[in-house]
Amino acid sequence: MKMRFTDRLLLCVLVFYLMFGYSAQVVTIGGIPMAEIVIAFGGMIYLKDILAKKMDKGTKIASMAILVSGLYAAIKLSFDIDENGFFAIRDASHYIEMFAFFVGYGCVLRNPSLDWGKLTRRFFWIMALYFCFYFLKAIAPGVVPEVSNPHGESVSLLSYVAFPSVMFAVGFASLIRSPAVMGGGRKRALVAFFAIILAVQLFQARILYFQLFACLIVGIYLRPRWMLYAPYMLLASLALLVVMAPLGQEFGRLGVSLDIDTLGSHFLSILGIEEGPFAASASGVDLRFEWWRDIFNKLMASPYNLTFGLGFGMPLTPFEITGGIAVREVHNSVISIAGRQGVFGLSIVGLIWAVLAVRIAATMMKIKKRVQQHDYVVVTISLFLINTWIFSTAEDAFEKPCFAFPFYMLAGILFALTRKTGSAGAAGARNYRVMRLSAAS
């Protein structure tokens, strides 16, 4: 079955957001962000497909929670817009991205026989090619196009913000899918291993260590034999990291070469320990805790604040960066949601995430039973969603369309690919129908 042009167009926008991150979200058409256009257009063309298919229980719960969350945000906005104007709309508009769930879900239902695995494998090589352009950004910055954000600042089209989460997802999924990684392996697996270590060296973000650990846990669960190779993989990783150290100093985000010594300092800065070249980064840990305590105190100031939040439009932190631009968010999506929408709003979003987490866990358990038939697309999407959750603990992920839009659209794709379908076997138990994907390289 050939994919329709409209479906290809919507998926291209998704890839654009995954590839270019923050710079993608500032690209607008007629002043409207592309994500919102995709959601509105996709909602119209997929509504019939969604209503024609019976949803399983998990999808129904997630769908209802998204609708309630959107309605609640709209009601709160109606009270806050008079006082805070544009910024209230700006803060509330992030909840529009949740509806990308239905776009992803409908796209799969409309293309039931499409080889999603093949699309994902192609995307891997596109991501690998991205590294070449990232080096170009450092070598010849004038060659890489720039876009202007709402503050009038120029932003390189090659933004790093969302890229590590995506690279780890497709990289580890490639390693999981290749059955002979340590015994010669496939070229994609070798490229994936190289790209994962290179991402650590280039992007130099502390949250990457937690994302790496989560991906590794999923990999060990699906490929228990990895435990046998763990010492060799660790040594190979450290050796490759040291070899790539000059690249980190020349092209890295912080301009530091990550070798054995600086790697320890970088990790210790997570705990606020000021050591080595990452002392400034370590000092930011206490600042974030101060922001979070301030939000907690404001919420506890009254039962209304605790239940319904502080509202949209007000900065959650008084901190300003160069140029007097307010940071606004407290670099933790859970605290930001609680701050703006209170315990009630956080409970709704928490329900969405809980249902999604259950679906991911159930799907991984199902996939593990078919060790020789790993579904590349399902593993890739699951790892990206997990990485985004981890990223949101230390950054304002779900407050940015470059994270929220692909997160919810991919969540919809995952729900559609793994939706429950009737009875199976003599026991009549309902089971997850993970779409059969090509197992060829």
C-alpha cells in the first residue's frame, strides 16, 4: 500500500522536528508554528479513520485524558489571558501539542500495511548523516542557515537540543536489533555504536548519562547476552571516548575534551560538586533547586494554588539570561506543570504518562518473547519516549514544541502499532498486536 502524499507530508514535519529541534519550532507559516498546523490538518483528515476503529482500553484512557487536559488548559487560559495577555497564550499553547497523539494514531490506522520498520531504518541513516552537517556548523558556521526566534536572536538550523535523545534511541535500537553485534555485527550496528559515543563527546550534557543508562537497561532486558559483553563494551566505549577527545575540544558544545579525568568531573557536577572545567555547570544545580523550592512554597501558600496552580502567563522563575530575557520555566516539566496547573492538572498529565509507560512495558515484555523478531520501530519509539521523560527532569522539555510535538505524535504511533485486537488462543486472552515488520537488514 502506497502512502498518501498528505501522510508523507505530516511525517516529514515530524522528522523535521526530530532532526532540527529548537530551530524547527521557531519556523512558522503565517505566524503559526508548523506543529499546530500539522495537528489541525491531521486531525481533520484522520478523524474518520480514528472513529472507524475501536480503541482498546489503554488508548481510550489516554485519549480521554488528553481531551480533558486540553479542556482544562483552555478554561484556565480564559481566566489568565486578560491579566497576562500573549504570554498566557504562549504557555497554554504547549497543551495543543498533546493532540499530536491523534495525528500519529490516525496516520498508522490509515496505512495499516506500511512497512514502518523500513521507514525507521532509513531514518537511522539520515540521523547518521546529520553528524556530518553538525561538523559543518562548527567548521563553516556561515554556510549553515539560521532562523530567528521570538526574541529576535539568530538560531542555527542545526540545533543540538533534541538530537541526543533521538540519536540514542535509534542507535541503541539498532544495536538491540542486530543479533551479532559482538561477533562481527552489521555495519549499521557499528555505526550506531560509534554515533552513540560521538554524541556524548559532542553534546556534553549531563543528562545524557542517565539516558545512556536507561537505554542500556532496556537493551540488557531485550538482549540478556549483553551482560556477557558488558566489560568489553565498557572498555571499548572508554577507549573510543578518549580517541574522540580532540573532537570534543574542537567541536563540542562546551569546548571541553571528555577524557577519563574530565568525564568524572562532568558526572560529579550533577551533584553540584564544582570540580575541573565544569564548575559553572555545577553551580547551576543549586539554582535549579532554589527555583523548585520557590514553586513549592507558592503552591503551598493556598489550597487554590495547590489544586489549580499559579496559571498561565507568569514566569515561574525570575531568572533572566543575556539581554534581559526571562527563562520563565524551572527546568523540570513535572514542576512546571504543577506550578501552572496545580495537582489537578498534573494528575491528568500523569495519567497520560502512566498509561503510556504501561503500554511501553507491556510491549517490551511481548517483544522479548520473540527474541529473533525485534520490532525496530517499536523499540526506537519507546527509547525516544523514555529519553524525553528523563530529559524533562532537568530541562523544560514538555514546555517546548520541539519535544512535546514529536513525543505525543510518536506516542500515538506506538499506541496504534501495538493496539489490542480481540482474543487470541484457547484462553481468549487479549494480546498486543505489534505490527509485523521486516526483519531484514
